[in-house]
Amino acid sequence: MPEFDTISVIIPTLNEEARIGTTLASVLPQRPAEVLVVDSHSSDATVAIAAAMIGVRVLQADKGRARQMNAGAAAARGDWLLFLHADTLLPPSALERINAQPEGILAGAFRHRFSGDDWRLRLISRLDNTRARLTRIAFGDQAIFVRRTLFERLGGFPPCDVMEDVAFGELLRKVTTPVLLREEAITDARKFEQMGVWASLARVGVLLTFHRLRLPLVGRSFFKEIR
């Protein structure tokens, strides 16, 4: 397998000891230029697990995915930046697909799927993929990738506590048309399962609505640290 010197993978973490090893195992065999785990002072074994894996560099940053991902991007050396959630598995051919994109493609993401076989979660993923295809705005658990030059020109992720992925997607859409690749990034379904599938979907819908109307965000309990 070739080594993709142009791709840096950036993973923000906070108390993800149960999943970071599996997530890294989906990335490292693809031989990216580097993998940067940007931790926010985890109190569990997240850092120890990540640091023990060859090819992984661990950084520290203030809490918040936007801040963590921006810190990782600042330290990265790849021409492509791929932002991966700590509970999301990268598709096996992800880096190959990114590396094969023509010069005119500046950003993109993958299709989404939840882990498990719950038909409700499959339906939600299908709806989410349709939304992403129509709006060209991806959620963070779709493994967003962007050329470094464009990321820096846009100033990185806006400093949001939540919805930083959507806010960044809105910036991207103003200057380019992100692609949605057919391969699926698989996200751990635990948050939806623990909080209730339909209640979780409704809460996300409320957050999106408030974000688009530029109203103060509500429903932050959805983003509690469920591990």
C-alpha cells in the first residue's frame, strides 16, 4: 500500500479510551503522512493508548472540537487535512480516494452510517446522506477533508462550542463545492441509543434550526460527555 504523504489525519479526543484504539486501527493501515490525536486533558487512558501506537503523535489543546481540530491543523504538515471523530471508523479506502481527487476538488466528506443494525439509525443515516448531498454541508462524523491552503484561507473551524462542523461547512460552500464520496464512515451509535433515537434526532433538528436562524443554541444536553 502506498504512503500518502499529502494527508494528515486529525482526531480530537476527550475520554475516548473505549474507542480510540479501534478508530486508529482504521486509519494507520492506510499509511497517512501523520496522525495527530489532539486531546483535551482526558482523565482516562485515551492518551496512553494513542501514544503507544506507532505513527501517532499526541497533542494537547483546550476543550472543544473546534479548538482541538484547529490546533491539530496548525501542527500538521499534509496538503490535505482529514478531520476524524474519535468514535468514527474511516472507510478502508478513504485516503486512496482523497488522494485521487482532481486538483479542482478542494474539500469533501464521506457518506455516513451508524454502527449496529437498528433500522431507525439506518434511516437517519440515509436522510443525513441525502441532506449532505443536497446542501453540500457535512457533519463532523462524515470525516471532513479539506486542502490545507483553503482551510488556512478560511481561518479554520469557527470557535463554536457545538455545530462547528456545520459552521465550517457554510464557509466551505461559499468558495467551493465539496464532494460527497460514496464510501461510508461508521459512527458509534451509543449517543443516540443511550438518549433515545427519536429524541436525539429531534434535538439535532432543533440545534440545526437555531443555528440557521442565528439564535442562541439550546439542547446542549445532547452534547454531554457520553462515553
